[in-house]
Amino acid sequence: MAWWRQRTERGVAPWVRTRLRTAPGAAVAFGVLVLVTAFLAAALPRALDAYETKGLRQEIAGAPPAATSVELSAPQPGLEIAQSTREKAVRPPALAAVRRAALARLPAPLRADTTESAYGVRTSKSLVGLNHWLPVIDAPPRFTLVAQSGLAAHATVRGGRLPIAAGEVTADTRKVEAAVTEATARTLRLRVGSVIDVDGFGGAPLVVRITGIVEPRHPRGGYWSAEPVLRTPGVAADAPVPPQFHWDAGLLLAPGAAPVLLGSQGQPELYWRFAPATDRLTAQDVPGLVSRIASLEGGPELLRMREVAGGTAAVATDLETVVGSYTTTRAAITPVVAVGAFGIGAVAAVVLVMAGGLVAARRAAELALLRARGGSLRGIAGRLLAETAVVAVPAAAAGLLLAVLTVDEARLLPAVLGASAVALLACAVLPVRAVVAHRRPRAHAERDDLAHARPGRRRTVAELTVLVLAVGSVVALRRRGASSAGDLLVSAAPVLVGLIAALVLVRLYPLPLRWAARPAARGRGVVGFLSLARAGRSSTVGVALPLLALLLALTTAAFGGSVLAGVSDARDRAALLATGADARIAGPGEVTPLPAGVAGAVRKVAGVRAVTAVRIERTAELTSGGAGAKEGLTLIGVEPASYARLARQTGLGAFPAEVLEPKGAQGAGTGRVLNAVASPGLAERLGRAPRRITSLAGDITVRIAAVRSRTPAAPGADFLLVDAAGLTHSDPTALLATGAALDAPALRAAVRGAGKGLTVTSRDEERAALSDAPLQAGAERIYTTAALAGAGYAVLALLLSLLQSAPERAALLARLRTMGLTSRQGRRLLSLDALPQALLASSGGMLAGWATVRLLAPGIDLERLALATAAGRVPVIGASLRTDVWSLLLPAAGTVLLAWAVAVAQAWWAGRRTSITELRTGGMR
């Protein structure tokens, strides 16, 4: 009969209940370990899903609505159709019917946000306004006429009323009403009652009377921003050379006035615009979304849309480009995250095996007795599985439930699989260890210590196999990079490196103990010799598993900490390159000179330590000979002393101030040959001979005195740095401020009072903007969790190792106390007894972590993980993995200190107990 169906005889206690009552503390501790591990295993895939989904939604929401909107459009009804039929096709009821049918045909997972969607009729070609009082740039303004639905729901009337279609508007109507936004009215000098004559309607122009001034309720939403000209007028240019610039604005007609556009020469078209709804979109929908968009633009889904919108209808959107950008970023980040996740998973598995091993070691005599009295392996394994499952399965279920409650908007299946794997490992480790250790009944336990053990052939083959896998994974990662999250060999590279280090240290562990034991044996004291002798007689399993767990945990913590340090350094560097200092104050385009009082106002702001004024001319030209050809460059005029100090403080191309100062009889002032500091590319073009530079700041002659790759005023451009005193016009166009904890709002308030149109760019704000994307923030949180969990599992592995040998150490201390060992000597003995393994693990962990980072650094590119904004806003820099000293030292030092503290605490506790308690007859010590 199966073990789970066996019924106990009367008077015999059930096995599981008896075992749990015998050691309730151990059962609770094991349950907590399983719960925490199951929570991490279930929360990790849910966290990945959550931040990827949030990143997708923010990517779509943050993109311009003109790029994300899906627009179904059709040309005006053909001229071969009756005029009344054409007019009926563009009236609101017909357009609304097509919209409802098109909404029903949108393929999942693409869904429409109906609140920001719209439909109507518009002129695809803008028409000229004929009134002489309209503002003119180079040519008269042009207007896009739009009869769009939902104006009342998306705008607030600030003056007049909304337009209406008086009577029945037809293609021959020449008088209609329209509304404009406040921005359009302000730019084109319109007010309620203004009349605009719009050309392009055959013989007579269309008379448009402005009846209302409206304010958009959600100006950045899809209704207004999918076609920005409706919200804000812009400057456009005609094709002729030179181009003729003119204002381009929108006039909002009543939906019922749409038929009037059929009589225009503005190529009217019907459109139905759908803003994408992201509230139910997930990262797993990306492949299907891209496929459906492609089908809408030129596949079966387009044919379905043409069934309701006409045979010439077309679908246009740039949503696939936005999703493609998200996919590229995710594909670059996910493999790096997979490396950290694999490491913490391996550490957790080893610690679970250690916990089961601790129980198996404690109950070795009990299990050996059961085997000696005829217990079968199947029966013993079944009972052990039952008592373990009673604790592990509910704990894993609780961890899964906690993960589901903690992290929402994620798939359930990966979390269930992760928690189930933890439960399976927790349930299986004790029965498997028992079956392997007690395959044959034994009269006595064989000696299994490091001094006696000799590696066998199987162990050597296994170690060589792991070595080959580790070398292969490291080589693959260095050559290919972390290019695929599904490449388990690459993701396991840090774990394999830690495993190799553990195997090497286990083989080398007896050697330093033997070397240290020889001088200790010749000494007068017994404490040192006894501690080293006990360490050398530790069991192979008792050393190998804790050492493996500690090395993997310390390697994972070091790798995770190094990733976070590399990310932080890259963001700091990118923020500095974006500003050149702690704050940058400039006018529009850094073209116009700053008002006279700005520098003084900035210096008065609390926290500002120094202010450096610079003159930046981005339109300077180098005469390169031959037909008077010109080459563009960025000319920067500075005050040498203050700017050299700024360059030295920021680390961007430091140079001595004397390099720019005049020498000998040249003196000061304009007209001399100026010494210059140039970027490498520009220095190569200029050469060492004096060269003539033309700029708005004055024509100068320069000679290259030094070459630097960066400079604070223009970190990402080819630059030429000269003394501003040699320029004809040296008024500064930008200020670079430095100081601790600069207050950006206070700086803006100060410059607002000193001049108009000035902008303040703060280094801290640029730094924060680099890490606000969900993909980067989520990946960073996972690596932080991996580093902390690695440190936590290292502590747990050390505690489990010490707990496993605690009874033996307590019995040894009791025996030695009966022989005259003092309490002080007892504390020293236990401290020295615990230190060899802790020192070996900490030193090995530091070396393994350092080696892992150095070996894998060429294959790990942290740029996508570090820099969240688009390329072009942040100068391109390399973000590579580097060794973080604190991530190596702190966990290793904590391991040694914890081992020492636990040993001292055990010695203190053992000193409070009598030797009789520890050495009683029958005690299994």
C-alpha cells in the first residue's frame, strides 16, 4: 500500500505530525525560507512583465499623437456621382456610420481611445487667405479648413459661440462660420466677428466668419495634436527658391458645413482618426500589434476597412515605428537583466539545497537507524517528502499569492511556474539527499573530511565540464555581447565563473590550513592548533555547499552592484555633457547676448559657487582656401582663468589658463594672433599655422596651442576655444554655473527677473530625466533587488553553515571546559574555528566578483539601460561595466564580521550552559 494511504495502528502517532511537533522552529524557519524564495521566483517574471508593459504604454503615450494615431482616409466622392449623393456622403450621419463600422473592424490588440478620436472632412491642401489685414511673412497666410466632430466636447469657448451650419450647406455655399483657437487668434489677429476670404473656391472666395474663440481642454491629446495646425499655427514654406515663408493655420467649421469643402480646390478628403488606447495593452501584445498594423496598412485588414470606407480608402500610421523603438530598447535591456536574474536564481537554489542538507545532516543517525532496521528507501523518501511538502507547498503558495498581490498587471503563468519550481526543489532536496546518503545500510559513518577526501574521476570530469562551459559562456558573451535573453549559456556566465571559483577553492582549501597548522602546532597555546585542525577535518559537503552558496551570492552581489554603479556613472556623465556645468543659462539658441544683469542675479542665488560667462558662435567659419570655400565650426570666447577652473572641476578637457593668455609683445586686445584650444578633428583641419576665422563676434586669426576632446561650453561639438578679450564682440551668450545643490526654480526666478526668453538647464534635472523611463527604472530595480538578495542569501548561507556545525562546536567547547579551558579561550577557539571558511569565502568572493566583471565587461553594454532618452538629446557615450569597489568589499567584510559575531554569540551562550547539558549520555554530538 502506498505510503500516503497507510493508516497507523492504534496508539502509534502519525509520522508527519510527530516530526513537526519535534522541531517546530526548524519547520517554521524552512517555511519562511521557501516563502521568501517563492515570492522572489514569482515576483521576478511579474516585475518584468509589469515594467515592460508600463514602458510600452509610456512610449506610445509620450510619442506625438500624429505618429501614434491610426488614420483611415478616403478621397472625396467622385465627380461622376450625383451632387446630392456626394454631399450626403460627407454629412455627419454618413461619417458616423463609417466610424462605427471601422471601430468594429479594428483588429485586436489595437483598440481605439474614443475620447481622443475624431472624424470629419478637411482640405488636404491649405488655401490662401485674401484679406490684406492678415499678417504676412513672405507670402499671405494659408488655412486648412476642417469640419471635425466633437469640438464642443474638446474645447472651452472663451469668446463668442461655436460655429453652426445655418440651413442646408452644399458645395455651392459661399458663406460659413468657423472657430479658431486662442493661439490662432493671437497670431493671425483674429477676433469674434472677423471675416476671412479664402481663395480656391472657383469664381468667388469662401467667406468664413469667425464666431468663436476656443481653448483646447487637452491640447496634447490626440484630438488636437494629431493635426497640430488646428491647435497652433505654424510657419511653412513654399517650394520656390528662395523659399517663401507664410503662416499656416486651421479653421474649425461646423460638422454640418462639410459639403462646402467639396467645392474647393484644396483636395478635400474624408478621414477617421483613431487614437490608440493603451490601458489594456501589454508587452506580450507587441508582436501581434506590429502584425496587425502592417495588415491595416497593406493587407487583409485594409481590405476589410475598404468594405466600409470605400475602395480607395487608405490607412496610415507611424505607430509601428514607435513600437519598434520600444522593442529595440527592450531587446537591449532584457539580456542584461537576464544575467542578474539567472545569478540570483542559482544562489537561491543552492541555499535551498543547503537548508535541506542541514536537516539531512541533523537526522543522519535517525535515517541510518531506519535503514538498519529494514526501512526501504521508497518508504523513507515518501515520509520525508510528506513532512517537507506539508511545510513547503503552503509556504510556496503564500509566496505566490504575495507576489500576485504585490505586482499587478502581469501574467500569472510564469509566476506559478517559478513558485512551483521552488516548491518542487524544496520538497525534493531532503528525500533525495537521504536516498543518496543511505543507499546501503551502514554500520558506521565513513570518514568524510577535507584532509582525507581525494577527488575521484567523476568529480574531475564534472569539474572539467563546468570549466569548459564557463569558458565558452565567457567567450560567447565577450564576442557577441548579451544579445539574446534566451541564450542561457550567456546568461549563466557569472554563475559559472563563481562555480569554477568554488571548485578551485574547495580543492585548495586544505593547503593553507596545513601550512598554518604547522607553526600553530609548535606554539605553546592550543587554541590556534585546535581551530585549524577542526577546520581541516570539516566534511567535504559541509564546506563545498556553503562555499558555493557564498561565492555565488557574493559574485551576484558584486556583478549587480557593478551594473548599478556603471549605470549611475553613465547617467552622471551624460547629464554633465548635456549642461557642461551644474546649471546652464542661455537665450534662445545661445545666439543673442545675455542682458547685463543676468550674471549678477545668478551669483546671488543660494548655492551658486561660481559663474563662468562664455560667448558661443555656432556659425563661425574657417576660410579653407581655394575659391573661398568656408567650413563651419563652433567658436567659444572665454575668460581664461575662470574657464580653466571650470574645465578642471568638471573634468571636461582641463587645460592651464596660460595656454590662452598672450605671450611676449603681442599684448592684449584684438588684431593679434590668438592662442586657441581645439577639438581633435578641428585641430587636424587647422594645422599648426595661423588661420583666419570669420564670425559674428569678429574676424580673428588663431594658432592651435592645445588639443582637448571635450569642453564644458560645447561638449558634443567640434570647438575652437579663444580668449574673449581678443573678440570684437565679447558679450556672453551663455552662463555656466557651479555649486552644491543648486536650486533650479530659484535660478529660473532670478533670470526671469533679469531678462526675457532665458532658459535654465539644470544638471540634476537632466540626470533625473535619464532614469524616468519605466524600462530603465524597472531593470534598475531588478538589479538592485538582485544585489540585495544576493547579499541576503550570502548571510543565510553562512548562518546555515554555522548552524550545521553548531552542536559539534558546542560539545567540543564543553569537553575542553572540563579540561580547564577558560571562557576567554573558548571564545577565541570558536571565533578562529569559524573564520577560515568565512575568510576563504570572502576573499574568493571578491576575486570571483572582480574576475567576473573584468571578463564580462567587453560584452555588456549598459548604454540602453543607463540612458532613457532618445539619442540626440544626450551626447553618445560608452556605458560599460566597471568594477565597483564597495560592491566587492562590503558583502565580503559583512560575511567575515557575521561569522565572527555568530561564533562569539555561540561561545557566550555555551558559557551559560553547564557541561553536563552538552555531554549528557545519549547526546548525538
